[in-house]
Amino acid sequence: MTAGPTTDPRAAATGPVPKRRGTELALLGFAVLITLVAQLIVDLTITGAPRADLATFSAWFAALWAVAHLVVRKWAPYADPLLLPAVALLSGLGLAVIHRLDLAAEQIDSTVTREDAPVQLLWATLGIALFVVVLVVVRDHRMLSRYAYTLALVGLVLLALPAALPASLSEVNGAKIWIRVAGFSIQPGEFAKIGLIIFFAAYLVNKRDVLALASRRVMGLELPRGRDLGPVLVAWILSILVLVFERDLGSSLLLFGIFVVMLYVATERSSWLLIGLGLFAGGALIAYRIFDHVQTRVDTWLDPFAYRDEGGYQMVQSLFGLGTGGLFGAGLGGGRPDQVPVAKSDFIAAAVGEELGLFGLVAVIVLYLILVERGLRTSLIVRDAFGKLLAAGLAFAVAWQVFVVLGGVTGLLPLTGLTTPFLAYGGSSLVANFGLVALLVRISDAARRPAVPAPAPMPTLGDAPTEVVQP
Amino acid sequence: MNAPLRRVAIAVLVLFTLLIVNANYIQVVRSDELRSDQGNTRVLAEEYNRERGSIIVDGTEIALSVPTDDVLNYLRQYPDGRLWAAVTGYYSLIYGSTMMEDAENEVLSGSDPRLTFRRLTDLFTGRDPQGGDVVLTLDPAVQRAAMAGLDGVTGAVVALDPRSGAVLGLASTPTYDPNELSSHDPDAIRAYAAELDNLERDPRLNRAIRETYPPGSVFKVVVSAAALENGYEPDTEVPAPDVLTLPGTRTELENFGGSDCASDERQSLIDALTISCNTAFAQLGIDLGEERIRETAERFGIDGEPREIPLEVVGSDIGEINNDAELGVSSIGQQDVRVTPLQGAMIAAAVANDGQLMAPYMVDQVRAPDLTVIDRTEPEVLSEATSQDVANDLTEMMISVVENGSGGAARVDGVQVAGKTGTAENAGADHNWFVGFAPADNPTIAVAVFVANGGGTGGDVSAPIARDVIAAYLERGR
């Protein structure tokens, strides 16, 4: 058997794989341009003149993405070209809308001096810094599986930390999910989520065969064994515990959904989906019965107008804003998005829908869709199982979160207090999501990189050319 | 793992499609419902952000929007607010809008379908949407004379052009300043509204079109019309007893001040109207019968139906008549007969226009922001109140009222005025009416003056105001 040149049919068949960094650069430029135009429109509409620091802002924002792009070029040259621009446009749009809301606050009460947009920009810078660090440190995503259990532990600690702290340091609006230190508030849950996803991916890769094959028949369904069922139950119980102690309905829904889907993908057994659905339904019903705040949330969701002066006020204002915005929206600066309480974070999608209209809101949904589908595509083509699961978990995390948040804001689902990734004001969420994207970029680089040709196999002794040994 | 991955990808697609469909449902399907909800102040804020169209009278803006620096980009101003308050109404952040600001809101705020083309181009050029202008039929000289005449009393004046139905004057007192209710200062607005609430008579009530009052003797014009249509002539002698005992009762109907209408208790129709003989007309009404009276009244517009001019006008009605006694009292404009001052003017206008009652209207033209006329009101016949012959006879009789009878104070130098006075009893002091038109041979203005609880007679209280209004109008050479 003669040695072949490579063992990867892909490289042989198609020639050199295009890196597509040029596409990425062009799209990034486009995203930065749209962001700047949006900023300009906001300022011109509301104050009549461009903001004084427009040049500084533009330079800074462009520099952030230039740095990110250069880092990708150097350390992940084969990465998917759409990931970064989608994130750039979403975060840029978020900055524009937050700035617009800042201006609205100043118009109404001229004594307000705190501006959130510059703070968000700082967090974005931190996010890009994390992005760079992750890409540089994690050269091969497979190394993460070695730290799986450590990451799980750290993640759980982070998740539980706010519960252990007194309410003064950890509670906002009834949810104990914060850690307030030195004037800053961070949500450790956002980082814990990523750690836990890495853990799930590593664990499932190890146990997937057992989970898939060893099973018992119960009521006509192939169910996995009890000992294998263990992790799912643990995950479920943990989620509910988070809910109980921290009153964070959204995060438990998020984690639960992500884990069930990862389980399904890893084992290819749809029975997991059914089990998951059943557990969720059971848990939700119990939660509804036991917890008042869950009950209020559901009642308010079913008929927000009946509660329009109390708990439903936020939802009603959001619906008013969206309905008034209509197809084309009121225009940036033309609506009253500030009438929705907490518009900068929880309800930023309502502000987008009101001012940019249905077209704008759908455009944002499509941007998320691009991000998610590119992540899922990465998981399809990456070669190792861990990478597949990790990419799928991360991508689905974004998808699920966006669905739950936007669903809540538009009245499709009850409100959950989750943040809108990249768009909403919130440091921890932004920085953590940049970390998430860094991981996706890393995995997509591995996925699209042509395989290193295997070294030519050593010729067996029998095939070696005979040597004439000279005396 | 690829197979489940693909399914997950499809599931994500389905979830996001759900989001899009739901967003569509809210932002398109439910858009109108959400916009018009009472709790939604965005629409109001949106309207306030636009340059609202002006309300124009005789080339002058009586309501306009001026740009301001604050959050709400435009301030609504009413130069001469107190003069035109009954016509313009107000445009208030807190209390909404009334009168013309409300009736023509779609044009003024720019959302009227007739302004659509311009709105579409605005969409593409990004121009701020502007409202259209509303040009009214009113005459400033008439309005000023009317408000001056009503100064110090509670009442209303309505003046119409009998040939077309165009409203020349619409006044109601007491009045108020709409500027105070349309400012940007919510506290000031509320304070002013509280002040108005505390007044004995609310100035925001437009008495010309939103309240009905017993017309008293003015209604005798309608009864006369019914008589003339049924064989009577102006010189037909009718019974005019000193005192009339209402059939089936012991109640005695008297004339004004207990006087006698005629020495021999018989009088011609024209004389009975001239001195406004109650007993004659009560008996006349009884003789004609309820059906004829009601039917004639309906042709003059007293049909109980509200109208839009485009301001909303409440309906005028002759009320329930259960027996002849009530019929008699109704025939002198008491009992349950209730009319708006506008209806009073319509009675005069019908007679003035050869029996043809034209539909009253206030909006002459609607204009786009670039001044092109996008709609014009064409005069319309509301009903054939009576025949030309009867109208001529009525005119003769009404001239007599002014020249020889109770309407003397309405005489204008050099112009023949026709009219009828009315003094209506009610809970308080008597109401005072005068309706008339001029010049009698070729009328160009019909007017109704109503003074609530004036205490005097229609002749001394209301007729002089009518004279001033007519004089002001005719002095301008129409």
C-alpha cells in the first residue's frame, strides 16, 4: 500500500480553502458604518446637531473592531466571516438605542447627568479584551474539555454566590442575581452559563454512548438507565434551586433548555426531549403553584391590560410602543421608548420595535438568526465531537435566550428578566457574550481549517527499498 | 450528531419565525387598536411633534402651531383666543381636543387620507409630516359684533348665509382662553381648568350648538308656516281671546303682561305675529293639530336629529305632546319644545331663502400644507322647509314684526330687517330670543340671538344684538 499525500479528502478535492477574512472586513466596515449613521440620526433628530464627541466615538468603535479583526486574522484565520460582523452590528445598534434613551432621559429631566452609553462602550471594550484573551489563550478548543469539571465547579460557585450574599449586595427588583462590588454590579450567572455549557459538552461527549445505548423500555419508550439519568436530574434540580434561592425564572429556563438540547444532540435520542419537556412542565406547574411571583408573571402575561396600572404596566407600554411604531417605526428619536420602564436593558427590543418599526425588529431578529445559524453550521462541520457539542450548545444558548427575551417583550411568553445579548445595556452580559463569540470563532476556525495532512506512514520493512551493503 | 443538529437548526428557525409572526401581529394587525387605546400617550406626543395645520378665517390664522425648543416641538396658539373659543375649541395635552380642533383633527394633524400622497413623499424625503389647513366660512366682523353684543351675559349667537348655509358667526358666552389649556405646562393647564370648573357657568360649553332651550315665541314662525300651508293667509282672521283656557284643563293661558291682543278677540295672522299674541297661536296650533305642526317643524330642521357642521350639533325637538292643552303650550314655543340657537338661525334662514333650508357648514376649504386646495364644501339643500309663496308671506309677516311690532330694536338704518322675537319662560328669569334676516328682499344674512335668563324681552335684550351683527356684516358691502 503506497503512502497517500494526505488523509483529508477535502484539501485534495477543492484546493486551498478561502479564509474569507476580506469578506469579514468588508462586513465589519458596513456594520461600523451603520452604527455611526444610527448615532448621527439619533443626535440630529433629538438635539439637532451631531454629538460633540462623534469623532472620538467613531474612532473608538472602529478601533475595537479593527483590533478584533486583526486578532482573528492572526489567531483564527479560518473563522466564519459572519460571526464578528453580526455581533458588531448588534452591539453598535444597542449603543445607538441606549444613547437615544440617554437623551430622552435628559430631555425629560435636565438634572440627569448619568449617561449609560459611554459605560456600555467601556464594557464593550472589556468584552473585546476578553475576546482577544480567549482567542490567544485557547488555541485549540479541545483543551477546554480537560478543565471541564473545574469549569463546572467555578460555574456553580458563580451561580450560587449571589444567593449567599445579603440582599443589599445582590438583589435588584426581586432577583438575587447580582454581585455589587466597588460601585459596579456584575451578574456572575452570565459567565457561569458559559462554564456550565463547556462542562455539559465535555461530560456528554464522554458519556454519550452510554446514554444512547443503555436503556430500558418504559411505557413503550426507550428510556435511559437511572444512573445515566442522574446528570439530567442534577441539572434540573440545580436549575430549580437557582430559581428558588435567587428568584431567577429566566436563567433556570435557559440552562434547562440548553442542557436538554445538548443531551438530545449528543445522544441522538428524542426521548430526552420528551423527558425534558415533561420535567419542565412539571417543574413549571409546581413553581406556579408555590411561588407568588411566578403566578403574577403568568397572570400578567395572559392579560397585561387587566394589570395595566400595576405589574402589567411595563408590558402594556411595550405593546403600545410596538403598536405605535408600526411597520416603519417612529424613527430613531421619534418615538417615546422611554415610556417603557427599564427600556435600556430588559426592554430594549421594545425600543427597537417602536423606533425602527417591524422592519427594524425583524432585521434584528435576522441578525441573531445569522449569528446562531453560523454557530450551528460550525457545529455541523467541525470534526471532533466535543467541538460539535460545544458549538451547538453555545449557539443554541444565544438562540434560546433571544427567543425567551424577545418573546417576553412582545407578549408571546411571560417576562423572565433575561437580557437581550449584545443589544441591552449590561456589562456582565455583554462581556460574557463576547467571550461566547470568541469560543464560537475559535471553533469555527478549527472547523473551516483544512486538516493537517497526516504524516506519510512509515514504510513497512517488507516494502523498504533493498539496500546494497558495500563491504 | 449531525442529524439532530440539523433538526435543532430547523427548530431554531421555527422559534424565530414564531417571534417574527408575533411581532407582525402586534405591529401590524393590532397596530390601530394599540394606537387608539386611551392609555397610549405616544400618539398624542407624536401629534405634538408635528407641525399642526392652521385654522383660518378670512385669511388670518385663528389657531396655529409655532415651533418651540422644548420636548414637544410645537406650541398651539390662538391669537384672539377668547373671540374664537367656541369655534376652535382647544388642543390640550391633558384634556384632549374639542370643537374644530377635534372635528377636523385628521386634517390638522396630517393623517387625513386626502393628505396621503404628501405623507408618502414625506416618507421618502424624510420631511416632518405636516398637517393641512382648514379654512372656515366665518366672518370676523360678524363674530366680533356677536361677542361684543354678548359681553356680560350668558348666551349664544349664530349667523348663517341663507343662500348657502355657510356659518358666518358662532358665538357663545361666557368664553375662555384656549391658549391656557393648550400650553406645555401641565400644572398651569390643570390650574386653569380648575378655575373654569369653579365658575357658575362653564365657558367651555358651546351654547350655540350643544344646548337646547325653549324657543318661546320664535316658534310661532313655524306654526305660522303650518297655517299658511293649510289654507290660511296673512290676513286671515283667527280667534285671539284675552285669556285662553287650555282644553281639558282649568289652566288659563295669558298674553304677555296679561294684555289683550285685540279688542274684539279676533286678529289677522300677521297682526298676531307682529305683537306675538300667545292665545291666538295656542288656539291656532290646537286647530291645526299636532301632526301638521310636527311635520312642518321637521321640515325646518326640528327633527331631533344631531348634525355635524362639522362640529357636533345636538338635535332640536318639539318634544312629546300628549293632548291639546300641551299642543297649545307647545305652539307658543314652551312645553317640551327645545331648540339650539343654530336651529333658530336655520328657521330664519329657511324663510329667507324662499323656503329652501340649506345645510349649515363651517368649513369652506381644506388645504394641503403647500396651500393647494384638496377639498371644498359644496352647499347642499337640507330640506324644502316650505314653499316659496309661504316663505314670501312669512317674510311679509316678519318684516311687520320689526317695523311695527316687538322687534323694533332690530331695525338697521337703510336696510329692511325681518325677524321674530321670543321670550321663553323657564325655571329662572326668562330667556330672550331674536331670529331674523336682512336685507328682507334679498337676504344675505340670517341670525339668531339667544340670551339665557336675560330677564327682559326678546325685543329689548336680543334684538339690539342682532341689529349690531347685521349692521356689521352689511357694512362690509355684501
